[in-house]
Amino acid sequence: MTIIVLGNFMKELIHANPELLITVVGIGGCGCNTINMLFDNNLSERVNLIAVNTDLAALNTLQVANKILIGETLTNGYGAGSDPNVGLQAAQESEALLTNAIKESDIVIITAGFGGGTGTGASPLVAKIARELSINCLAIVTLPFESEGQRRMDFALQGIEDIKEPIHAYITLSNDLLLEGLGESVGLFSAFNQSNEVLKNLLVSLVQMLTETGYVNVDKNDFSSILSYEGESILGVGKADNEERAFDALEQALNNPLVSIAKIDSAKGIIFQLFCKSEPKLSTYNGLIDHIREKVTNKSVLIVPGVTLDPNLASEIEILIIASGISSLPKEQEIINVYKSEDENYLDDGLAFVDGDCIHSNEQDYTDIPAITRKLMANKAMETKNA
């Protein structure tokens, strides 16, 4: 039995906010868990939340109203068996349902965990559908923990390659980078929950920026302009208890431990959104923007600022940063040099999903490795160098 509950809810949502419809699509187990967290955060009152999965039992546990079972004939509702090809075929079987679910949207945000079957396989097709419908589409995907094994990382990295072409902008979040910040003693469930919490906070701030009218407003067209700088992106949130620590909040947003694989210095487009409980000082506002400009080597970067006053904000200051069109080229040669000079044969077991031959045989092949992999490789090489 196909689960799809969309029509009336979507019509009410469009009627309530005729200017903008944001659809957040959670795909696979991780993506659906995130959708459920957003529902618990009452985000369903402001955006269209859709859970997409091949696993009927998992869908039945969700509170969110909009659920789509894909690949019903293919999998009989039993999941994709951790096979991205099955996830893709399931999405292809249910392409009409997916198209109907997002076709009225102004912005689509895909959230998924890469490395398994459904999220990895189906997400690129949803991005392709959005592209064909001329809908701005952003993907925020998490990579598996290294401990989950080489095969899942292989799948995840291939999923990133598959989604690059159809998506407007994509953000990869590394669970291993999160683990470094949490420490070795953190519990498994706590680590997964913390990863979901970070992702939820990013999405909540993003939706708040797009759906609330601010004193300095970031609208759909501004968002579209930033997404037009296609490629790697970063998304970060920082918070401060008082205005004097606003620059600390900015640094938090710029150095989110999950997205530190990409640096803002080469960005072509940046959204800077300031949420505050009370009126901020002009010097604070200007100083924050100047601080961002100082970090960007591209002096023609487009910076779109926004300011929203929210008396109900949990913190005095909250800052959201979205940067797109990021290139990691300035770091690539440095990383290559580290490998060549320190240990031509170095490849840690935890990075065995990278084909070592591509590091040595051709620099272009090496730079085609996704930035998350290059970052992890560089960290390992530097650790060896400093040992």
C-alpha cells in the first residue's frame, strides 16, 4: 500500500504563505529521522515536510503527515538493502509521486545520510526532478562514521558525485569530524543524536531566514542568487548570549565542526543572516560583515546580509552563514605536496576507500576526490608529519 498524504496539507500551506513554499525532503533512514525532528520543532507549520523511504515500517513510525513509500513493487516495502542502485530504481519507479510532491515548491531542501541504499540512491533523482522543474534545490547530506566501514564510505562518495550535476548547491557534513569534537568516549546513540541536532539547527535557522520578514530581508531571489554559484557550499550557525560576543558567534558559524571541510575564503556568494532579540548596534552589524570580507580572497564576492528581530530567540544573537561557489583549489597542491614529500606510500587504513594510485599517478585525478576526503587525508598526513 503506497503511503502519500499531500494534497490538502500542501494547498493549505500554499494558501497560508502564497509567496514562498519551502519543501524539505528527508530521504532514507537518516533523512526521515531529521524530518521527524523538524516536525517535533513545529517546523511543519512553516514548511512542507516530506519523508521518503523504501522501508514501510520505518515510515509508519514517523509523526510527519507527508510520507512517500517509493519502489513499492521493487522492494515490497522492505527497504533498499543498503544498495544505492536499489534506492535509485525505487525512486525511478515512483518518480511521478516524487514529482507531484515537490512541483509547487519554490525551494527544495534535500536531507539524507549517504552511505546506505535509499538516501544515497534516491537523492540524486529528486535533485534532478527539482532541476527539471526549475526549482532551486539545496542538498545537505551526512557522511558515515569511518567505523561504519569502507563499503558505506564508497557508496557515500559515489552518491556525492552523482548529486553534483543535478543539484544547485550541496553541503557535506562529516560525522567523523563531529566525533573529533565530541571525544572518543561519546556513546553511539549520543553521537548520532548530536549529528541530527546540528543538522536540525541548521535547517531551522535556514527556514526562519526564508519565511520571516526581517528589517534587512533575505528573500527567495537573494537565496536563488547565492545558489546560482553552483558547487560546494558551507552552512553554519553560531550563537551568543550577548552582543559583545557576536564575533564569537560568527566564528562558530564559520567553523562549524561538521562543515570545516570547506573554507569560506574562496566563496563567490555569501548570505549573512543576523537574528537578535533586541536592536543591534550599527557598529556590530558593520563589523561582522567587514570580518567576513576580510576572510574572503575573492574581492568580488556577493554578500547578501539579513537582520531579523525575534524577541523569542533563545540566545541574544544567532548568526547563519551560507556560502556557495567554494573552491578548495588553493589547498589541493599543498595536500599533494604533503603526500609527495612525507610518504609516497602513506594511506591510513581508515582512508582505504581512497584509491591510492590516484594520489600518485595524476594530480588531476587526486583533486577530483571530494573535499571531505582530501581534508581527512590531509589531517592524517599532517599527524604523521608532526609525530
